[in-house]
Amino acid sequence: MTLTQALETLGPSEGAFAARPSVHAPTRELPTSASIERRLAARIGAARYRMWFSEPAQVTIEGQELLVSAPSRFAADWIDRHFREDLAAVAADVDLRTVRVLVHEAPGIVSPPLEVEAVPAQLAAARRNQPRWRRLDDFVVGESNRIAFEAARRLADDNLGGIRSILLHGGCGVGKTHLLQGLCAGRRARFPAERIRYTTGEQFTNDYIQAVRGGSIEAFREKVRKLDLLAIDDVHFLSNKGATQAEFLHTIDAIGLAGARIAIVTDAHPRALRAFSEALVSRMLAGMVVQVEAPDRGTRESLVTRLAAERGIALEPAAARAVCDRSIGSVREIEGALARIAAALLLEDMGGIATLSIVERALGIGEAGVRGVPPRIASIVDATCEELGVSRDDLAATGRHKRVVLARGVVVHLAREMTTLSFPEIARHLGRTAHSSAHAAARRVRDMLDRGDELPPDDRAADSRSVRELVETVRRGVERRSRATR
């Protein structure tokens, strides 16, 4: 039975106390598959429910057990890994004792079950009141974040070689908060009796100000200093806040003297933070400092695959590559791209299959036209030369080195896309008298984009990358230069 069918068959009091004219206290109705499905969908979200339980897996009740029948070992392992606590909590809510995940790989064949014990209702309720931290198990690890991931995992396991503090820094949307919350979740699972606090620089500041104004500074210090782990996100929020920085400095010292752990996240290296005291910067540098870089191509490919699966989007290989090449800055860019693709699929009623053409339309790939103030062509030339390691003189000369030819094509392609210049005007900027050469250069790059051509590794990029990724990287360099000159 699907979730929709289950909802249609529910009576007005299904899963709740029925109102009866009786002096006796109402009794809980017996659980049904429909009520379990409804609770599970409400807990994990309708989209995730449809993807993993509505069709692929069947939910039934047998005695005091909640049974989940998965179509494959992969699906069963995924359900067990990602929905173990949700299934246990739903089962406990209706007084079921255990959860079993069965694998039906073929008619008449059932693999050994995966046992998931249903926790008592009181414990399930307590878990619901705990912070919904992200988990390290769900973090996509790649070359750009492997060291940061290992630092967080080892601190969670108390296996960082005596190091008791870490600081993760990097740009927006690269996974720093996920790592910090995953550290907290891992530490709590490993050491459930420990006192762990996750907060942000803004919340720390607000709590400190309220404590000073309310005369409860000692209570505030009791809360943040007598911990086993303090994890504080977005510490850069403390810029230009001298009193709060001093309090945070004393907090770090107190935690360190007590032998506790501290994990800090900032958007830049401590030495690059604006208006931070030298003493606080020194303390922040005392532990392990790791940069979380923007996801490399391999990491982006894994992220696109996983996030698309979670949204129920099936991406054709060429479409997946286009998303990967377009979203080069952060995980949030990938999430935003997939959200637009999901909206496009709904409008076009494509049944969840995202083709390259749909992705290109959804993300505006290849669209011409200028939005806002167009950049100067000099910015396009500079960004292209910097990315490909060629000089302005190389572009203006008659040399036919592959990298120079590619650079000319990228300049023309982006100039046509980002400015109002004509081909003759672009050609003159490149030192050409005939605009046919600009036409030819733009056509070469367009053909490479259409074919999905790859560039071999070189001294500018350690891994191979697509021409589309190169163009997107240069485009962003142009936009940065344009913003800096306004």
C-alpha cells in the first residue's frame, strides 16, 4: 500500500485516541501498516519516504515487530544506515518492540534479516528532543576535504594523537558545519555521558550579552566552560566584538586547562580574520588548523549522485556531468542546481528523468544575453589568461599552441555571452583585423562544450577537467573582477 492509499483509507481517529462516551480512559488503537507509513513519512519527509519506502520497500507489522522488506541488499543496508533511528522511534511510538529489515532479492528468496532493535518509547522521545545533528557517515569525502574529515572523525573517537582542539576554515558551503555537527554526533555516540555543546558565534555573543545584562554571567560561564566538548560554528561573527572575544578567549583557556576538547569553524584562516585580537588568534592556532577546500571534481560527482538520489532525480550521465561542471563552488550550488532541475521536471512532467537538455534549460547553460552591467572585455582576457597560464601578448600573437588557441576561444565565447560586443569588436580587442577568426574561435569552444570534451591534466590543474568547467571557472573569475571594480 502506498502512502496516498494509506491516507485515503484512514478513518478520522486512526492512530489517535477515539472519543467515546465512557468514564474509562481511552486506550491506544492497535498499530496498522497505514499508521506506521503515515508516521514514517511525517518523520523523514514525503520525498525520502516515496524514494525508499513507498515502492522499493514494504512496511508491515507482524506481532510486536515492524518488518521492512527491501528489494536488495544495497537498499536494506541504506535503510538500516540512514533510517535506523527513525524506524526505531516510529516503532516505539506504537509500542512495537523490534524492527527487522528483510531482503527480498527474488520471488521465494529471502536473505538473512538485518536486526534493528526498537528503543523504548521514553528513549525515543528523548532522542527526538536532542539536536538533529548531521552525521559523519553521511559526509561525502574527497581529496578537497579528506584531512578535515579525518581530523573531525579522530577527535570524535578521541584518537587525534593527544591533540584536543581543531579549527576548520574555508568558504561557504564546503561542508564545515556538517563536519562540526558530525563530530558532535560521533562524540556523543562514542561517549554518551559526556557534556557536549554545539553553538554558533552569533549565539555565543547573544548569550554572553544577555548574561551580562541579566547579571547571570557565572551561570553562562558554567554552561560553556564545564564541558567535555565545545563546538562553535561561524566564529568569524566575533569580529569587532572586543568584549565577546575576551570572554571567548577565557573560555578556550578554561576548557583547555580542564583537559576538554574544542572544535572551531571559521570562514577564513585565523590570521585573515578581521579585527581579532592577537591573543585570540594565537589560541585558535594552538590546535590543528585545517582548510576545507571547495569540492574537487571527483567529490562533486559523488555529491551530485547522492543528492540527486535523495531527491528522487535520475540524471543521465551527460546531465550529471553538466551539473558537476556548472556547480564548482560549493555543495549549496549543487543543491540549488538540483532544486531547479526538480522544478523543471515537475513542469515538464518527465517522470524524474533529467536529460542534458532539461538540465541545460534549468541551469541556463549556454544562454546568451547580458544581465546588469556587462563586464569589460579586459576582465575576460585577464581571467582567461590567469586560468590557462598564457599572456596577453600570446593572445595577440599568431601562435597556434593548443593552450593559446583554447584561451582565444574562451575569451570570444564569454565575450559574446557576457557583453554586448560584436564579433568585429571582439576581434579588434584580440589584435585581429578580420572577425572571421573570432567566429571560428567561438565555434570551436561551442563544439567542445556540446561534445563534453575533457582537458588533460597539466600544471594548472592536477586532474582532468571538462571544457565546461574551465569556462565556468573563468566566468566566475570575471564576475569577481567586475565586483571588485564597482
